[in-house]
Amino acid sequence: EEEERRKQISVPAEPKSKRVSLFCSLCLSAKFVTQIFLVCALISLPECPPLGLESHRVEDDQLLASSQSHHGFSAQRGRLNMQGSDNDEDLYGGAWCAESEERDHWFQVDARREVEFTGVITQGRNSELHEDFVSSYFVAFSNDSSDWTLLHDGYAEWLFYGNVDKETPVMSQFATPVVARYIRILPQSWNGSLCLRAEILACQLPSYENEVNPSDDLDFRHHNYKEMRQMMKVINEECPNITRIYNIGKSYQGLKMYAMEISDNPGEHEPGEPEFRYTAGLHGNEALGRELLLLLMQFLCKEYNDDNPRVRRLVDGVRIHLVPSLNPDAYELAYEMGSEMGNWALGHWTEEGYDIFQNFPDLNSILWGAEDRGWVPRIVPNHHIPLPENFFNGSLAVETKAVISWMDRNPFVLGANLQGGEKLVTYPFDMQRPPRQNEGALRETPDDAMFRWLAMSYAHSHLTMTETYRGSCHGDDITGGQGITNRASWKPVVGSMNDFSYLHTNCFELSIFLGCDKFPHESELPLEWENNREALLSFIEQVHRGIKGIVRDVDGNPLPNATISVEGIRHDVKTAVGGDYWRLLNPGEYKVTAKADGYTPQTRLCMVGYDSGATPCSFTLTKSNWDRIKHIMALHGKRPIRLITKVNVVKTTAASTVAAPSIDTEPENPANTHNIARRRRLRLMRLRRLRLQRLRAGLRTTPATTVTTTTTTASTTLPPETKRTTSWYDSWFPVDEWSTENPFDSVVFEAVPTQDYPFEYTID
């Protein structure tokens, strides 16, 4: 009988993977050596995918248990990689835990129809204080949840050996699939308290197969580093006119961080065309974002070649950058362990131990500290805050340095980083400002309304992200049914990529958490693509929301680094090298001001409507008065310039009148010239003082002939343009010898050439 049973068991010639469950490491020490040896020979990666406990495709009402130790340790918490709250006594624990007084313990899963069960993956309790895990268990099956059959090896019930720690998943496969609807795990021994997290492996029967038929002919599988590079190369060869591959830097181990640019003119920034970015793989074990971006590359290339009008508008109107793996070292580690066998943290950090998402300079503290001192925007700007000195010498990952340099090189307008472990969209601020006196803690940016719209554009386009009635992946729904939340009010972090992008560049960046399962099985990729495809496209289209334009001078030259301010929003943006800018705004009426060094600011009223496409709002700036004055002063030794015209004094014939010397007469002695001019100014001052006194007294008298002659000459014979002076300028910038003179009397020196500048001076 034993020989016949062995013949019936088919052993695969080549296992699909070299990775073997830790269950096999216990085989030599097991009691049932003969039975277990056969199982170890069969163990490889599961051919059947997970049923969906970790991804929450298995709903809460499909999970039952014999008992629970506390309210927060119900059967619904028994999902693989379930994370508990920091407080183990809180409402939500990190596993299903049974009541210690019970004698018969079981954890049950209802597949809702008959499936082929092929294995079980178990895990201990997520806790910082307790080492709770199940070390051995039986498995039973049923079709009606009343009559149960224990899995038997021909001699006795088949005892499976479980975990040796609380975090490492352990997979046990059955020798042959078992067709049933219900499955139960019956714990027999455990360490600490009886606590369990699990995933069930099962294949759908032929009548239920291919429920998800993806409409796109794409490559739905996980790709390692070499396969990813090869796929990007193939896409580039298929669409050479709209794609370009480049790398933004290297990882700690020297792997290139590849990016794919998709545009109608790849490799060049076109003025007036906004730039967009998607990044993924900040944490190496969050593989879904990586695969979605590879699928998006394939989709855009294929649909562009097929003349899809929507895709053509996107590619022709936006310069799109896709970076599927920002942490390639960690991904390779997670990929080697496989979809279900890596724990929650394996591959999360870089090779140096950094969490890239939280490894950026803390510009929030710089801005908020400056605001408390009243330095914004006079000393510290409210945008494009410079990096702290010597920051690159501190604790900064090489991957983070590469990302910062990449941000500085490209004028990104909008972007998102794809993560995993939850299903929601978060927007800045990610860091929470400490509460001030009589004020609460600040969480919102000046563009909070815009950020909420951007987050909703993705969450509400996703097919399942707003289905929050079951709660979040690990607790209650914190999004209010909207699928979006402010990160600082949820899980605040310091030095996030999103806050840095907002405060150091023009780019508005969000975090998109794609699902509860960080590393879903390949079989789930078609479903995840269908869930996210529309959202990925819709979010790119939001880059056209708001206003756009070009800032030029009067000669038509573009002005880079000009500042664009919107009244009522304390966050500005800057123009790119070509003088072009984009400002994301919700529909409404805005007073927008363009400013540049050396130019007079210009303000316009710009309307943002509900139609698609950004509203044009360009500016033409003229040289400021101060800039012209500085230029004139530079030409004349940085001395104030007085503007007059040569005038000949009219001589009288009266006998008592002595002919006044002509102003255009060149005296031989410069000292005499100065004295004559000084006496003349004093006479004019006395004359004006007398005129004012007589006007006030109502008297009308005639001045002396000599004085009248001089006065007439100075006031009536000069052309009108000579009366216009820049005496206000002298009052602000006194000259050495004239500082005690009357600043309003200036018709004494020769006119100075004025180049091409008009003399319509006004005070800014």
C-alpha cells in the first residue's frame, strides 16, 4: 500500500523556484520523518495564488474563529502581515488570538465556493512586547461548515509544523490539492499566547477561472532588475519617437535607477509643456507600484501607436517621467524571497538602512521657524527654500542625493510616489507643526484645497479605493469615506519626499498607497491594473489644471526664475529656464503677480474655469525705475545725475541794470563758477520765500529790475522740459558739497546724455 501510494504522488522534475519554505528546515527534527520527507520533496513556490486574506479580497465575514482573547484580536485580524497598533491593549491587535480557557481552537476561512486548496502560510503576532506564534497545527476541510475532514496522510492526521518566530512567514503545501469550500486551521502547540496570522493558497476551479480578463495585451508578471531593464529597452525600440531611457543616479550597490521619458519630443524641455513624474519602489518590498509603472509604459506606447486620441493628447501635451524603482537593491532582496514569503519589513530600507521617503532635508522646520520670527518672505522665502549648509555631508542615502539632483534639473509641476501597505491617497503636509500659543498644530499647506482635489482625482477614479465601509487595511477608515487624508493627521513623518518637493521645488507631490498587500501575487496583477489604469491616466491630466504662461521683458526675452504670486495663497512658484510657468489652481478668480529682479512687478486678474486645460496668463515686465537709475549712476561714477538744458540769460538795457553773465559762458576758474551758482540759488530761494509771504498777505509788489531780469530768465525762457528734474532723487542720495543746499533748486548744470531711457520717473 505504501508503494502504491508513492506511485500515485507525482513529483515535479524541476521546481519553479529554488526558494524552499522554512518548513523543510524542520523536517529532520520532526517525529514523522517518513511522512514529512515526502512533503519536503514537493515543496516549492505555490502554483496556486493566495486566496486574498492579506489583500482583503477575502472579506471580514468570510473569517471566523472558535474564540477571541480580546475585542481587538478577532478572526478578522488573522490576515498575513496584519499590523497592530503600537499599544497592544488597543482596539486593534496584530493577529487573531484565542481565548486561553477554550479547549478546541480553530481559525476558519470561507472561500464562498469550491476551490482547490493547496497550502497554508502562517505567521505569528505583530507585537513589540510578545513572542506569540503557533508552532504546529492540523488542517480540516468542509463543504457545509458542519462536517469536517482532517487532512490525512494514510496513517494519521497530518501534523504541520508552523513558525519558529513571530514575523517570518512559513509555508506548508499539501501533497495533493483538496477541493472544498471551507478550510480550518486547528492549532496544536504554540509559543506564548495562541495567536495566528495566515494566508490560504487556492486555485479556482475551471468553471470559475479567468474571472478578470484584462482588456490590454500587457506583460502581467514581476520583473527583477535585468528583466525590468530589458522590458524598458523593448518599449523604447517599439516607440523610439516618443520614449527615452535615462538614469537619475545609482544605488548604494551600483544599480542604475532607470527612468523612462514619454513625450512627443523626448530629451528636451519644451516651453509651455508641463512636466509630470510617477515614482515607485521607494521601499523595495512594495512591488505593485513598480509593476504598474512598467504596465503604464507598455500601455502608453501601444495606445499611441494605435492612435488612441486620449493617449496622444497626453503624450503630445505633457512630458511624462516614469521611475519604477528608486530602491533597486532592496527590491532584489524582496524579489528573491517571493510574493508571500517576505515579511512586512524585508526590503523596506536601502542597503545602508535608510527609508528613502523620510530621508529628505527638513525644510518645514526652517520655514516655520522663520515664520515665528517674522522673516517670511522678507528674509526666508515661502517657496524654493534653499538646502541647509553641509546637509549633503550628513545622513543622506546615495539614492536620496540622486533624487534631489533629479528634482533640481527638471521643472516638475505634479507628481506622485506609489507605495503599498494601505489603500488611500495622502497629501502634504506630512510633518506636523508643533502647536503654538492660542493656535493648534498646523497640518495644511497654503494649497490645501488644491491638494485635496488632486488626491480625490486619483482615489475616486480608482475602482475600489473609496470602498471604505470595511475600514482600512489595519484599522478603522480614517478617510471619512473619501479614500484621501492629510498625512500629518494620520501618520506624521519628518523629512518626507512630499514636503521637500513642495517647499524646495514647484512640484506638488502626493503619496498613493495602492493596497494592503505590498507584494501581490502575479495572478493579481491584471486585477490591480484594471483597478488603477483610469486613475493613473486621470491623475496625469490634472497637470493642466490652473494657469500657465510665459514671463518676458519688453524685448520678448524670457525671464527665468521670475516669481509668480497668487493673492491669498502664501506659496509662490518660479519660472523655468524658458520663462514658462505653471500654477496649479482650482476654478476661480485670482489676482496673480509676476516679479523679477530689476523689473517692475505686474499684476493681472486670471480666471480659472471648469473646462479642461490651463488658462493662459502671461506677463511682460519693464525695467524698474531703480534698475534704470542704477544703470545711469554706473555710467557716471555712481553719482546723482541732474537733468538741465543750456540756457542763455536775457540781458536788460536799463541803466541801473548790470548785464547778468550767461550760463553758457565758461568761466576760467571753477571756484568762481561754484560761488556764482550758489549765490544765484540763494537769491531764488529768497525770491520764492517773499512771493509766498506776499501771496499770504494778499499783497502784489514788483521786484527789483535786476532781480526781475534774472527771475524772468530762469522761469520764462526755459523750455518746459527743463523744469522737470529728479530733485527727489537728490533728497534720498545727498551729494558731498550740496548736502546743505536746497534740494529743489537744480537748474544749474549742463544736461547729461540720457541714453535710450525716458525720463518719466515715478516712485515705486
